[in-house]
Amino acid sequence: MISIFNRKELFITYEMRKQAEVRELMAQNKIPYSIKVINRKSPSIFEAGSRARTGTFGENLQLEYEYIIYVKKTDYDKANALLNGRIR
């Protein structure tokens, strides 16, 4: 099981296609991973958000979600080597 205490950040992207490639590569090589998805357009507790006022006009919707992929610290070197050989 991957927890906050035994994980290491492997990859960050805003592209859904790239995160899917990384996840598939980890699954093919039987490397456990976890993914954190952050919606960058959602309002925070400090700001009510401006989407209701402005909509999405002129925004790059590709940058709406940030994907962070984590692996166990013990699997990091193997996962990083696989990633550097496959993902560009």
C-alpha cells in the first residue's frame, strides 16, 4: 500500500494522455502507483472563484487538471528508469 510516508513523486503533468501513458507503463511492469488529480479551476476556501462571473471564455481547458503520480520510494528508481526510456 502506498501512503504519504512511503511514496515519492514520479511524474506531474496537465495532459490526460501523458498521465494515461505513465499509468499504463506502471501497470505493465507491475509497479504500484497512486495518482492525485487536482482541479485547478475549483474555488479555494480563500476565493469564491470567478467561473460563475466569467465562464471559460479564453481559458485553456487543457490546463484545468493537474495529475501527480506517486510510487513507493523503493520502486522509484525502477519506475524512473522506465519512464525516462518511454515517455517523451
